[in-house]
Amino acid sequence: MQWDQFLFKEDLLNGVEDCLTINVYTPGLKSEKPYPVLVLIHGGAFMFGSAVENGVDYLMENRKLIVVKMNYRVGALGFLSTGDDQITGNFGLKDQLLALEWTKANVGAFNGNPEKITVLGFSAGAASVHLQMMNKRFEKLATSAVSMSGAALSYWVIDANPAKKAIAVAKYLDCPTERSSSIKKCLKSKDAADIVRIAREFQKNNIGYNPALVFGPVIESKTAENTFLTEKPEVIIKNGKSAEVPWLASFTKEDGGYNAAEYMQKDSNGVEIIEQLNERWNELAPINLYLTNVVEEKELEEFSNSIRQKYMGDEKFSAENYFKFQKLYTDVIFGDGVKKSWAFHKEYTKSPVYGYMYDNPPPVGVGNLLSNRSDINFGTVHGDDYYLIFKCPECDNESFPENQKTMSSNFVKMIEEFCLTGSLQFGTCKFVENSSKTKGLLAMHITNDSCQSVNVDKLP
């Protein structure tokens, strides 16, 4: 059950509570050797999405992999937390862990190889994969990991103020707020739909589906039972407590178009709503860029203004300056967190770290969908690489331009080989293994007609 951004109507409630299912796709139950396994953790800002929205058509064509897809609790049902041992939070992440443990124990029955399991996630699923790596137990569940457009060190991932939100939820639902135990008791008596719908109260008076992430992962109390995460990911990585598995993390050149494109919708007067930010920047930026997770309240205005100055200078928010605004969102929401995560793993872990930026705009992408416009090419936006591997419901591979078909084939082969052999190559280009022993930090820059490893600082 979720508050679904992609329903495109007033009431975004979708789904049912009874959702914790696992789907297994296998080329066959008998073969000379068991198949390597690819486990998917879907995205959706920890608020929406499901396994069914991610088609396995392209991955199953070559009959080389078993694909496992899971659902997990999202929104308030998956991530509401009182910040103590009453409502601990991270329930969706614990669902994911249970699904990984089930896969390890049972995939052999589907002719899968439990010693060759790769876990892949996109967006919030990518951050989820990285968060699963924050515990050594992940080494026993998977042999490699892939995070596409998301990482645990991004601003939006860890909610720094979960108790404040829990109290607000309680007030909205007429529950007592003086003790966490009272909040828990009252919320358990409420209808699940009412709890999920509460997300709209946090998005009220905002622009579009913002903040996209209302409830998300938290740092749990160390006194709570069955904890998932009790320290910040930065601390875990620095102290050598994260899992040692090969990890590929990536983002797209205009990843932030997913968030920014909504601002290019036009209001009733035909004016792009991005212009509202000229008056509301200091009100909305801390919320929509998740700055409240990393900056003290007294510093929010100064920090928000510094970001605006860095990307916009003295220019106003407008349709003409949209791509500067989109670059702001790309860096702050996606690129910076992935780059920081690459650097942390390179310095503090022993396993190889791989990275790429995908830079190949499709004819039509998610930016067009969210802006409700066809007159703009938003670039290579969030998911434009992912949906070449996992088919989206609206996508039709038959109508892909030839270069998109080639890209799709190269991405699928890349994932297949990573699952099968642990080696990583896109087309003819081999990825550089970044580690504490290598100089510099290199990532693959993948474009329409080339792929080459470059210093991260040289990525466009």
C-alpha cells in the first residue's frame, strides 16, 4: 500500500497491505550448471513502486540468469519511526533482508546458484542495496552488488528527524503525542489507508510530488530489538564494518531531471511553475533537497542560498535557465552522493569499486512524462539506463532507435557477465577496479558512440 506518484490523480492511494511477495524467473529447472542469480530491489523514493513494474523481458532473452524480484513495505508502513525502541523504523529494509535470506536458502530449488548472487537496485533500491552492504552479513548473501542512481551517502537517504515526523503523523490522526508508546498504540488502531494517505499532509503547499521522500531509512536506537542500522553509513564504511563485495554504482548525466522536470509544468496562466521558486526558494529548497538531514536549522537559509548561487549565480529561476536548475538537482540529489560513496569505498574498503556515468539521451524519457511536455529533450534522466535492463510498462523495445537497442544489449550483457564471472565490461570497454591500492578515482563515461574510463573530476 502506497502513496503513488504515478497515479496522476488527486487521491494517490494504491496497493494493498498484503504485499510481501517474491517472484522468481528461471530459464529452466534443469541444466548442466545452475544459473547465476540477479536479485532486484525496486525504486520509488521509499514511498511507492513494486516488483511488477520492472519487466525481465530483456534479461531473460539470453537465458543466462535467474531473476528474483521482491516487494517490500514503503512509505509510513515501511519507514515511520519514533526514533527509539517503540517504532524502530527501517521495516522495508528488513523486508528486503528477509527476501535476500530466502533467496540464498531457496534459489537452488529453481536451479539457481546460491554462491553467485548479485543484488541490483535502482534509485531508492540502489540506496537500499548500499544500505544492505552496511552489514557484514551481506557477504554471506551476495557475491556482488549494483546501485544505479542512488547511494547511502546521498542527502535524501537517511532521515535525521524521524521522531518529529512521527509526532506530526500522530497529530494528523488525532493520536496522543506525549510518549512514543502512546503513538504506537494509537497508530496500530488506525486504518492502514489513513496512515499511508498522511503523506499528502507533508507535501501540501509544495510543488508536485515533493518532497518525493516523506518517510525513509533512519538510524535506529541501539537498545531496540532486531535493528538494521544503528550507525551512519559513513561511520560504518570508515570503520571497516561494511560488506566486502565488488560494488558498481552509477548515475546518469541529467539524473536530476526526475525531480526538476516537474517544475517545467505550466500553470493555468501558461507560465512554468519553476518561476515560483524565485519567491519560495528558501522555503522549499531545505525540504525538497533534503538539506534538513545534513544541516542545522539555523544554517539552512545560508546553505540553501549557497547552493542557489553556485548553480544559478544571480540569475532567476526560469524556463530559459532550466538546465542550470536541473544540474543543481543532478548533483545534489544523485551525483554528489554517488561520487562520495565511490571515494569512501575506495579509501576504506578492500573490494573493488566500479563506477559509470550514462550520457545518452533517449528520444522520450521520464522528464517528458513528469513535465507533461514533448517540446523539451531533458537529456539522460533518471532511469534512462535502468530501463534498458528492466523493461518499463510504457516502453516498447521494438520502437527503440537502433542505438538504444545496442545500448540495451550492452547493459544486459554487462550485468550477465558481472553475475556469472565477476568481471565488468560494457561493450569493448573494461571497467577500472578502484581500490585503496590504485591511484586516482576512475569511472566509465558511456555515451552514444563511446565508452572510456576518466577521472571522476573530468565527468561532465
